Amino acid sequence: MDIETLMKYTAKNFHFESLPKYPAIARDLAIVVDETAAAADIEAVIAKNGGKHFKGVTLFDVYTGEHVAEGKKSLAFNLQFQSKG
């Protein structure tokens, strides 16, 4: 390895954050919406209203079938929250 070449690509300014005091928690949320509703739009609404400890949202299931009315779908999201304490 050419260490001089590698050193050209190292970051000059380092930024460190302390580890969070509290562990993250996750909650699942399933909602029934019209089949035409876009999951990305719903994710955006969740993110906008998640609060100060909100860290992220992931769609993990889309269900249409026996227990969901025709023209509807169930979207299941995993929401992550964490306080830096």
C-alpha cells in the first residue's frame, strides 16, 4: 500500500458524537388505507409528526386479502425512537 496516497483521502475534520444514554425502541403500526394511497406519502406524514425522539420509519408489510375490505390495503410500518438523554 502507498500510505501517502491513502493519507490524501483521509478526513481532516473529525466529528464525534457520544453514544446515546438510552437504548432505541421500535414500535409497529399497521393502518388500513385505500389501495391508491402511496406508502411513501404515509411515511412522510409519520416522519413529519414523529416527534423529537423519532429516528426512522420502515415499511415492512403490505397486505390485501381476506380480512381487509375490497379496495383497501393494510400497510405495516416499523417506527424507531431514541432519546439522546
